Amino acid sequence: MREINALDVTAAVKRLCMEANSYLPGDVKARICAACENEPWDLARNILGIIKENFEIAEEKYVPACQDTGVACVFLEIGQDVHINGDLNAAIHEGVRQGYDEGCLRKSVVRDPLDRVNTRDNTPAMIYYDIVPGDKLKITVAPKGFGSENMSQIKMLKPSDGIQGVKDFILKVVEEAGPNPCPPIVVGVGIGGTFDKAAYLAKKALMRSTDVRNADPLYADLENEMLEKINALGIGPQGVGGKTTALAVNIEQMATHIAGLPVAVNINCHVTRHQSLEL
Amino acid sequence: MEKRITTPLTLEKVKDLKAGDSVLISGVIYTARDAAHKRLCELAAEGKELPFDVKDSVIYFVGPAPAKGDQVIGSAGPTTSYRMDAYSPTMIALGQRGMIGKGKRSPEVVAAMKAHGAVYFGAIGGAGAYLSRCIKKVEIVAYEDLGAEAVRRLEVEDLPAFVIIDCEGNNLYENGRKEYLESVK
Ligand code: SF4
């Protein structure tokens, strides 16, 4: 049994909140740069140029790339041979509190969905636990903005809808989102499981590098095909028209019930953020 | 070619702007998101005076991040505009001429824009760090309790935006996409 102090978790979460908001993942930056080169539509290309300059400023000045510094989604992969000394949930929330304060990040969380009083420290975090073999603790912080979160959808398809139903639904979600989620977007798709598992898979798909395709060739092909189809819609950066509507489509799948085909589409914007570290 | 425009945004200036135009906005603009809009419209309904002069004003839909170090303001890009759709027609009827945001608007907002002469600009969503550098001065004018959502008076210089919907109802989201798709046929 390996011991990890909850205080170390707080320090890690704090650092990751600040870094994730200023440093976009390398693969996302590379895709924005490639889009700048390949975008034929003038206004679209100008916009992509500013988007590129924006992440450069954020990095250089260590300020958030976007003012919506999101709700802090914190993913933990806990080795089953790890023991945490202290209150783990409290340690994570404290890390978010410190990171959002010191990093001058916007506090965008309300304590209740109906009474809507701001908690003023961006807590609570949205925490996702996964137990894995080993004695390590991997922490990923992914600040999630709601311009894109609000454009996400889930649908319980029928098994007979098949792969065509899945394709149609993904395209429908992107079409309805249009300019709202700050395109170019990254599309996370979860297929299978239960109602809630599909949504979780869609969010998890957004944590994967956009350079890594699904290990199953069927789903890898589906990712490539959907990216092509989405970019043929012509929505373009910020919805002004153009070739670059999406930077990537990441799909995660799992077993499901004989009677069901759940599909969730979680949209992320070009400010796709996640940083990880291992304790 | 970019058009330079300076606030206050008179009807004459609005009429000169066409969907698809790239603009650089300078002068005084005000910030408000849905929570502030709700209060502004309640004041108007009670016949009370608003905390700033709405006539020929431009409202930027933004909830900035806190300033860091020597920054005037933290990252400050647009928020999604449809959440203001319930309030914008009232504001436009009161004399507001310009809105800066991102995303689609309702038919009611477009109708009010055509009836009174107003324009909807898009700023680049997610470019908050870049856009904050165009903001030279900030002052809270109302609703400090709303934090990031308080109404702020901003002095901006060459804030880049594009006309999404002009005062005749032409829409860049529809036309730009159509033209692009035709160009690659
Ligand atoms: S959708 Fe993303 S880029 Fe757009 S405002 Fe929200 S966090 Fe920022």
C-alpha cells in the first residue's frame, strides 16, 4: 500500500487548474496551426489567425486563453494500491479554490441550479473516479466552458438505427450547435453503456489527444469519416463559413444492453483544455 | 478591408454596416450578461432610469476573468448571445444600437433590430486573451454584486469584430456559409 498525502493532491489540482487554462495541449495547437494553413475562406483564415495568436498570448503571459475558465472537471485514476491520507474530495475542491484564486480565473459555478448563487471560488469541482491497477494516482484537470457544453446532446437510439443512426445524430448535433460553441470544435462521442455512461464516455473522449485514433479500426474509421462530414457542412470558424468546423472527432465505445444504442455528443470548443500529472 | 467605427453608434453609422463587414470598434462600450440584462429590463419596466445612457450604446456580452498582474482586465471574449434574446428587444427599443456577442439570435431580436436600426457584431469566441488587450480602461457602473456579470464601462481601441446581422436583417451565418459552400462546389 502506497500512501499519498491529500495535501499533495491539493497542490497538484491547483497547479493543473492554472496550467490547463493557459496552456492548450500541443495536439490542439498543432491542429489550429494546420487549419490556418489550409483554410481557403478569407474571413475564416483571419479568425483562425487571431485564435492562434490568442493561445500564444495566453501561454506567454500565463493568462487564461478564454474568460470562461469553466467548471473544473477533475478525473482521477486511482491505483488500487494507493491509500490517501486525508479527505480526498475536500483536497480536490481546495485545489480548485486555490488555483482559481491565484490564477485569476473566473468563478463560474453556482451552488444550486435553480437558486443560482455564485460560490465565488469555482467549487465544487466535477469529480470522476476510476480505480485502476497499480500504486499511482493520475490527476487530469479539464476546465469545461459552457458555450460548448450547452450545445451537447444525448439520444437513446434503437439498435436498428445502427451506425447510420449514430452518424446522423452526430451531424445533427453539430448542425444545431452552428456558431454557438466557438468553432472550430472538438467533438467527443460516447456510444453504448447506459444513459449516463454514454455521456461520461463522450466527456472522456475529449480527454484523449486529437492525434490518437480509436484502437478499434471500425471506430477509427468512423472518427475520420465524421470529421470529414462535419467539415463539409461549411459552418466554419465562428460560423462565418469555411472549411474548418471541427479539429477532431474522438469516439469512445463500450458494451450496452440488447435493446439499446445510447449516443452522447459532448462538444468542446477550440479552447479544449486538459492537463495531467501523476503522483 | 476593415471598417473603423467609433461609439456612440448612431443610426447613420449603423446603416453603413453590412453583414460580413470586418470592423474595428473604438470608444466606450458597456458589458452585460443575462443577469444584468434582467435587472436593466426590470428597471425599464418600472420606468426608472438605467445606470448608463442606452441611446446609441453598444453592449458587449462578456463576463471577464479577473485582471492579473498589470492587466487592465482579464481575458474578455464574448459569451453566447441567445441567453440575451429575451432582453435585447427591450434594450433596442430603448435606443441600444449595437450588440457584441457570438452565436445565433432569435427572430424577435432581428425584428427589433430592423424596426429600430441596430446591428449585431460577432467577436471571436475563445479569443479572450487577445481581446482583453483592446480594452484600455474599465470601470464598474452597476451591479457589483454580480461579480464577473456586473455592468462595466469599457474604453476599447480597435476591438476586432465582424457584422453578423445588419439592420436590414442580412445574416453572415447564413450567407457566409452559403457562399463558401458555393465556392467549393
Ligand atoms: S465555448 Fe469555449 S471558447 Fe467559447 S466562450 Fe466557452 S470556453 Fe470559451
